[in-house]
Amino acid sequence: MSENTRTLQPVKFPRYERHGLFMGLQWYQLGLVAVGVVAATVASATGGPPALIVTTPLWLGLVLFGVLQYSRIPYPLWAYAATVFLWRQQTGQTKYLAKPEQPQTRGQLALPGGLGTLELRQTKAGTAYVVDRQGHEAVAILRCSTTSFALLDDDDKAYAVKAWSRVQTAMAQRQAVARIAVQDYTVPYPSSALRDFYDRSKSPSRINEVNWGDKSYLDLIAAAGSAMSHELLVCLVIDTARARRRIRDAGGAAAGLAHVVGSEVEALTTGLKTHGVTVDEWLPENKLTAVMRGAFDPQAVPRLAAVAAGKHTEGMVVSGGPMAVEEHWSYLRTDSGFHQTFWIAEWPRQSVFPGFMHPLVYVGDFRHTVTEVIRAIPTEQALRDIRSAHEAHDTRRRVNARFDRPLTREQRAEEEEVAQREDEIVAGHGDVRPAAYVTITAENLDDLARYRQELESAAAGAFVELRLLAGQQWPAFVAGALPLGRGLK
């Protein structure tokens, strides 16, 4: 889409690049194939054809294990994921139980595993941010609001798309910004929540004058059933290592870090305003921990709604951590919910209009979270990656020419997409790496299976491919359900 037009145009996503050292195989696949070939050669040289036939299960199994794939993932990666999961299961790392009798360190989040080292700090204005000393990162969480993209006309949609492109370009040029995560929480509320809100908002004197209107409105609420609430959070992740000089110039230590985080939040707020997104608030400590608590304990969300609204919660302390977590191969169980997290493995291969994700965002009447983690790539690194991709493509062309193999349409598409990406960077656009996750939540496994079917049907309508992150549901839950902007490596 050019900068001089406000016409909504379709866009096409590049494919995930899958480069190998030779014939699309990674080093570990080539190693397994080489071991299989060596085993077959040694058997044939020492024992002749009988030994070669006897050892066929060994060397042929190694070759096939290195070459074959399942769901476009090589078998060695599946074996590695299964081994790591079994080891974590045997060592008790897949289960977590909170110990209320143990004192908690002030300023630390009561989260399982490595997340227990995260620190929660406050600014002078009362807002909060999370500090990861080991990862050299600081995270600020912003609650935002905007007009539904589906309700805009085509001109406003085109302007919003261009504005969002400028926001990402500015993010790529800011050295201190490591990632931005956009999360849409969809939470079902019972009809009683609508009745409670109406009872708090109505004017008794006015209702007495128009009883017929009050009765009609109450009948409408009773017939409405459950209501879906959407909450939009934007997580800004600061790389404290790259911002070391700015932190030192701002006074160093906690004060300097708070100043840098505040300046980056202000810059992002200004950029989002041009996109039509209003930053309602930078979450304080109690609201931030309430969001995390709601992810672990879905049944507590209605009770935590008062914290989110900020009504009569001054001085109220909310623990953000769970009481129990149990990780399984294909799902995660927490206090009052069962969760499954999916990765969007393939974006639409055909051209689609902005807003194609609406089927996933508005699917069903169950709790789900759609998260997009956007990692900014410095221009120098992006150009280096493009040069490496060009060199890999040239090598592949020479190998294909030597073996008299034609270039496939998929390989041609990859080369065209790399060239288009280079043209966009040269034209001044920023380079980013998006990764999206969808987390569904249910009260039991039967509902979880039903929600998964609805989600996969919606994914087909959005022209994306969902892949269950088997064997890594806990890190996937952290990436897709918690407002930490982490993503998966």
C-alpha cells in the first residue's frame, strides 16, 4: 500500500523461511543421515551383503529419522521436545504448588519456575513495570481502547493500516525497544453482570418516572444471556542492555530505568494515537497482578473486575500468581481452568484484506486470548539477513542446476518475497518479525476439546494454520496468555 492512497488494498504475508545447509536439511538431519550412511558402509565392507541386510533397520532407520517430517517439523525436533518434556516431568518441573507459609520477597511476582525472579517496580506516578534482570528487559503494560476495525469504512481502515505501519517503523528505529505484544482478551460474563452494571448506573428517581422503560430494559438483559467483553493490552518490552547509556544518563539504577521506560511509553502512546488507539492507562501494580491472576484463575475474573475498574480498590493487594499449575503434553491446568495454546504456524498464503483475523478474535462464547508478539529488527541486521537469504537461494540454484532439478513454485515465491522485503527496507520501512498465539480456556477437558474444534473452524475462515504447541504448553501459555510480551524462542 503506497503512502499516497487511502484505498484499502489486500496484503500478502511472506512464508516462514526454512533454510537448510544442503537440500533443505539442517545440520542435525545431515548428521543422522551421515551416521546412517557410514553404518551401512561399514557393515557392507566388513560383512558383505548379509551384514548390510541384517543391519538395515539400524542404518535405514537413522536415514529416515533424519529426513522425514511430521507436520513439517523434522522428527529429531519432535524427539528433542519429547525428551525434554519427559525429563522435566521426571524431575517434577511440570507441577507447581504454592506454599502460603513461606514468606514472599517484596517486589517479586509469585509466579512458577523462572518467572519467580521477575521484579515488580513502581514509578513515582504509581504505575508499574516488570523487570527481568536475567533477560535484561523491562516490561510496561498499557490498557488501550479503540473503535472496532470491522466498523470502520474502507478509507478509515486504509488510514489505520498505514498508521500502524508507521508505528512499527518507528519501533524498529528505536534502539531500546525489543518487542511489542498486542493481546486481545475475550472474557464471557453472565447476564447477572449486565444486571449489576445496570443497577449501579441507573438513576432511581428517573426509573420511577418511566417504569415501563425499566421493565423493558430488564427483560432485554434477561434475554441477552452471557456477554463477551474484549480487553486490549499492549506490552512494551525494553532492552535494558541496549538502553544502558540512556539509563545511566537519566540517573542510573531504578530511577534511570523508570525514566527510560516512561519516555518509551510516552513515545508509543503518541504513535498509537495516530493509529486511532487510545491508551487509557499504564497499569498500576494491583491492576497488573489482577490481569495475571485472571489468566490463572478464570473463575476469579468477575471478582477482579472491580480492580480493573478501579472502584474502591485503593491499597488493595492482588496476588498475581497461581496456587497450582500442572503441565501436560497437550494442555495446561491451573487453579480453575484448562488451557491450550496454539501457534499460528502459517499466515494466509493468498492475498487478504486487513481484518482477516476477526474470525479468531470473535470466535465462540468462551474465554480466549489472541496475542501477537512483534520483534523489531534493526535495519543493519535485516539487510544482513537478506544478503544471507540471497546467498542461500543462489547456492540452491547452483545445486539444482548441477543435478538438473527445476526450481519449484514455492522456492520462486520465497525468492520473490525476499526481494520484496529488501525493496521495502530500502524504501524506509521497518523490518519486524511477528509471531501470534491463541490460548483457549475451559472449565473441563470436554469443553476444552469443543472449544478447540470451534477455534480450528474459525482458523480455516481466517486462512491461517494453527499448530498446538505440544510438549511446551507452559512456555506457550506464558507467551500467549500472560501480559509479559515474551513470545517463544
